[in-house]
Amino acid sequence: MYSNKAVQQWVEEMMELTKPDNVIWIDGSEEEKDRLTKEALSIGEIEELNQDKLPGCYLHRTNPNDVARVEHLTYICTDKEEDAGPTNNWMNSDEAYAKLSELFDGSMKGRTMYVIPFSMGTVGSEFSKIGIEVTDSIYVVLNMRIMTRIGKRVMDALGDSADFTKGLHARADVNPDRRFICHFPQDNTIWSIGSGYGGNVLLGKKCFALRIASNMGKNEGWLAEHMLILGIESPQGEVSYVAAAFPSACGKTNLAMMLPPNEYKDYKVWCVGDDIAWMRIGEDGRLWAVNPEAGFFGVAPGTSRKSNPNALATVQSNTIFTNVVRTPEGTVWWEGMGVDPPAAGIDWRGNEWTPESGEKGAHPNSRFTAPASQCPCISQEWENPKGVPISAILFGGRRAKVAPLVYQSFDWENGVFIGSIMASETTAANIGQVGVVRRDPMAMLPFCGYNMSDYFAHWLEMGKKIPNPPKIFNVNWFRLTDEGKFAWPGYGDNFRVIKWIVDRCNDEVDARQTEIGYVPNSTDINIDGINSEKGYEDFNIESLEDLLSIDMNVWAKEISDIGEHYKMFEKLPSELSIQYEGLKKRFGM
């Protein structure tokens, strides 16, 4: 593990900067896991849960000031501001190194530095990329064991190469005023200080797999995307794979692990990944995708047997829960779990709690970290080093009236346009003001590691290079009736829409051309057996036709909003301007 001179030199530089008392190189063995787990228990970093009911499971609590990603403290650090673009926080790279070096100086005194070699993707795959994270957090080590492939086999795969991403993390004093997550794309480097929350400190996840990797993809000719990957297996055993991008709170993990409705019990849904997809052009001219992660870092609240039974099954063993309720029996609970709360418990802050206390027991962003291999619907292909071939790419968001249930883009350029204008409307659950439109192109707004205009251009360029590109669709599970109720039941019934999408990719169903794209004929989406238990007993063909309709007045405002959205991109590719003008023309504007 120690023979790589480039790694050794960099680690020594980080040791000189942070001044740890001890240094431990992570080898990835089970013996090491047991030793670190015992140490984490002894220092109170984690708590053991009921090992009969939740074997191998532990509970962690973060500092109350440190419970989520901090987008306002997340920076892309380059020499020129235009390289970061208008959607990222920017800091000059030299200034960032100088500023953070002062904070990192001596930050590990009295602590142990852990050196974690990790691979994003199956070790040895041409898709995969290697990183080294140094951290003073044993919680990070235990989570990185789940989320990535780590240890000696990674160093063996790296060999003598200096091609690795450098990740430095220190908790320091967990002070929000001295908290920064900085990315240096020209150096493939990430520096994170002042946080212990997973999204800010598991540097293989959003930091590497999206912000750094998106820039790598631009330079090397591939795509790093905030997308789930799922497979649909027909009764004949044929599997079609779909990648899908949604902003937060749009049911991404639920879709990745959904159970088909009874009407499609002969079909199977396989989860390849729930969050990130790396996609390259294969030898056959199709786009092939891998999930670079090895685990799920999922939001606990709302995860239930109704919303996501496969996720709930996944977390019954070998899982680290963060900021949830601990019950008197040594199990866990969170809001929206679908079971009665305990009469009393310990809340996410570590305080005694009862359902009558008026406070949420679990933090709304509480998490579980679980091995993907434990998911009941994990695909046999999820670790295939070549990935899986993508037939369709889905974009979507929460739109009350604008977007129909599903529509297909006219072509790749039009699909990129649809992705570039993706949006969700806020609800009372996530912001005080309801109905505010937040655009999140390709669900990558917080995660694109370079200028988003160049990101759009890269997507357009990729389209020219893929001989057999996936078809691109937009879906909207969240359209509302005039009474404010969700017009579509969602959850497993979303399979009905995915089935139509797969049929379109296989040229098995027709569609009608509209101003925005190709919309299904209502008779081509099977609505038999729409679940009456959810209050959709009156759902009929007219209900579906309303879901597929396009309101010209609503779209007139949407088109105006798109124009305002595009004004922030000084280098907007001309192809997208042409697409926008074409949309206006089709609506007579």
C-alpha cells in the first residue's frame, strides 16, 4: 500500500499541514472494520443498536449546526471566475489554498489521520476513478467503507500511477464560520473543513463523483450525472435500462427501487444505482452507464413500506443511521416511517423525546448509509465493469400544471433543451412560499464542477458523438388537480409510464406530436387497477387524458420564465437559443 511515491508524498504534505498524532492507512479488511467500530463505540462517535433486530447497525449524531450540505459554503476554485460560471460559488484557487491552509494548519493535533484509498466504480474498470481521502473522522472511514470500494486492492489497482483525486478533510472545530468545501478541478483536489456531515465529508460522493468527475468527463469525453439507473425486465427476460435525473424531493430513490403494480407482476425492476451515473460511449455506439458508488446515502424521513419497501429492507443490517430517533428497544424511528412512533425515545439531538413534545424526533435530512449489495432489487449487472446500455434518459420535477405526465423530446438537442430548463415548484414542506419555480438544469445545479454553459455544450457535443443515443423524456409525477390533489398515484404506478417509455424506445407504440414533444396516446398507458386504496378509485381514461394535456396559457408563462432563466448564461450554446425560439414559435409567440 505504501509503495506509490506520489501518494506517499501527498500524504506527507497533508501530515505536515494538519499535524496529526497518528496516521493509519486503511486496508479495507474485516479485521480493520471490527477494530475501528470498537474504537468508534468507545469514544462515543457511534452507538450500538439492537444487534438482534438490526445486526451490524449503528447510530451517529452530528453537531446540530452540521446537518446538511452547505451549498453557500461550497466553492469551485479556479484561476478564472468564468470557468466556474454563474451558478457556482467561485474562489480564486491560490486564494482558496492560502485561506484553507490557515484553517487546516494543526487541525489534526491530538487526533488520528486516516488515509483512505478508494475507487469510484468497480476496482479496475475503465469507467472507474481512484481517490485518496485523508480525514480525522472515524465516522467518515466507516461510511466510506459502505459508499465506496476501499483499501489495499485500490492501491494495487493504482500501482505506481499518480492519477488519483486528492481529498483532504478535517472536522476542526465544526464551526459554520470556518466551514468550507472547496473543489480544485484543475488539480483534481477537494478540501473540506469544519463539517462532519456526510454530504460534505464523504468526498467520494457529490464532491468527487459529480463536481470533480463532471469536469473530468468534459475533458475526457464522458458524462458524470446526478442520475439513478434502473432496469426493466420483461416476462421474456429482456432488460431495458433507464437513467433519470430529478431535483431533490422528487422521489429519485423510490423510483430506482420501485415495485411494479399487480398488473405487471410478471415484470421485474432492477436497481443499478439510486443517485449517480457515469456514462461513456460503448463499442456498439450506445451510451453505457455505471453506478460509481457501492452504497446508498439515503434520506430516512418518508422512507416506508409504502413509499419504498426495498429501501426499508436494505437498511435492516450493516447500516449506519445518522440523526434519527433511537427507541427504547435499541431500534430506530423517523417521521413518515409508516409505523407508530415509540412512546418515548432519544431524538436526533440526543435528548429525551416523545411524540407529544412538538419537535421532530428525526432531523428532516436524517440519513442511512447502507450497502447497495443488500438491496432486494439490486441488479446482477450493478458491478459490471462495462456498465449497462441506456435506452432512455428521463428528466423531471415537481410541476403543478405545466408539464404533462410524460413526453418525449423531438431529438437529442431538444432533449438537452428540456434538461436545461428542468424545474420544480416549492411546496409548504420545504419553504415558506409555495409555488416558487426553481430551475435545476439536469438536477446538476449544485453539482456541476464547471461553467454550466460549457456543461450544456458538452451534452450537445456528446449527442453528435453517440451513434445510437438514448431517447430523452420528461416525466412529472406531481401534477395537481383543481382541488390541489396529486392527479397521479405515483410510487409503483410510475412503472406504467416507464413501460410506455421502454415501448417507445423499442418502437412498439406510437405517440402524438405536440408543441413540446411527443405525448402518449391515452390508450397506450395501462391504467387498469389504479390503486383504489390511495383514493384514486375514480381514475379513468379522462383523468389520464387530462394528465397528458397541455395548457396553452400556463405554457405562455413558462416560456417567459425560460427566457429569464437563460439570461444568466452568457455563453449559452446557440443550439439552445434555437430550441427556445422554436418552442415560442410553436406556441405562436
